[in-house]
Amino acid sequence: MEAIKLGVIGGSGLYAMEGLKDTKEVAVATLFGKPSDKFFIGTLEGRRVAFLARHGRGHRILPSELNFRANIYAFKLLGVERILSVSAVGSLKEEWKPLQFLIPDQFFDRTRGRQSTFFGQGVVAHVSFAEPMCATLMEVLAQACQRLGVEVHRGGTYVCMEGPAFSTKAESHTYRQLGFDVIGMTNLQEAKLAREAEICYATVAMVTDYDCWHPGYAAVTGTEVVENLRRNIANVQKVIREAVKLVPAERTCKCGSALAQAIVTPPEQIPARTKKKLAAILGKYVR
């Protein structure tokens, strides 16, 4: 299978990548189960790219139903070193307005019981996650927005909630008091698993609503989110295409060596079945 260095995850509203040429659909099997959908592999702005619709084409999979491990491990099997993610979010600040974009640099976890690690079953590893997003990719996404005249804010905390229901007013006001910036349902697990897989990861968050805290707006509805997504989709397609052009040829960040000091279990004590299951991740460190 050809090695694809760059991956794109399309969130709500983004189920195909405009401008992707010479495409083929590829089903990637993993020992963690099936990814959300087949991958579209093709050429985008002169670079080979693997695209995955996070919720499946037709938006069939709830956030809590997503097989995050299969999705990220499949990217790893394809050879992907960097992932550009797109996601819809609610704004928790007056100044982050619907139809604007934000490039978050921090996370706060409010999910329950999701699979957020590849490790276990005889192998222990603790990766650094103090800076959960790749600084290089955050800069690339911000520059892409600026070049295209898309209003973007840099930095901020993405609080990841369980869903699928939106927040209560009490929750929304609490998140605001804690200083969080946007709220969504998917990106935290992707970022954690990408770090464990030594894949660079960053997201462009599309603001669709003010959650339910804003007194000047009615409580968020699915219809409102979908309508704002439709209005944003042309911009985010352009941003991703521009970002693909701006991604440096070589990686100089630390994402590609995240496991170098993270594996605690001695290699000889890791079960053979676990070594096999995690070969794409552990292979360069454990024989």
C-alpha cells in the first residue's frame, strides 16, 4: 500500500473533500475494528492525502459511538504523519461568533468511558499531553485562514463533552466561568490517540452557535447547527486546501517522537499479541 503522509478528518457537514483528484476508496482493516468509513485517497494541491468522514458519509455515527482507535490506527497504517481535523463547535465567548473559525490549543475532558488510549493489555505508556496540538499544524491552519480572509482566532480551550444532547444552561455557564472557549464532542480522543501514534494533529473549529448560555439567542438546535455548517463549508474546504499547500515537507516538531520516553513496560515483558496489535506504533521501539 502506498504511504500517504497527510490525513484529513472531516467533521459534521464535511463528508467529502472538494478538489481531491485521482481518488480511490480504500477500506482499512485494523485490530481495533472498523474505521468510520472507507478512506478517500487522492491528490490535493499536489500532495497525496487520505480523507475520512468522522461520522461516516450520511452522518450515521454518534460521537459516543465513534471508534476513535480504529480511525487513528488506520491513518497510521496508511503512513499518515499529520492530520488536519475539521469540527463543528459551540462558542462559549461573546467574541467567538457563529461562522467564525478558531484554532484551539488546549482541551478539557468531559466525556465518560471513551477509549482514549491504544495501550493496556500488557503494555503501559504515558505520553506527554501538556501541549495537545501540533504547533506547526496550528500555525499552518491559522495562516491558511488569514491568506483566504477567513476570520479566525488563535488559541483557546476546547471542552469535549459526551453528547449527543447539547449542554444544559447550568453546564454552559459553568464552562464559561472556567474560561473555556468552545465546546464540541469529538476532538479530544482523536488528539490523544494521534499523540500516542506519533501523528501530528490540529483542528480548525467552525463556530456554529453560542451553545445555550447567550441571552440573545435561543437554545441551540440541530437545525441551526446544520444551517451554519452549510454556510461555513465552502470556507473550510478552501482553508484545508490552502493548509495542505502550506504543510512543510519535513517534520521538525516533537510529535514524531512522542513515545521515545513514554513506554514504561520492558520490551521483554510485553505480550506477543500486544506487540502484534500495536506493531505500527511500537515497531520502532519494541522488537
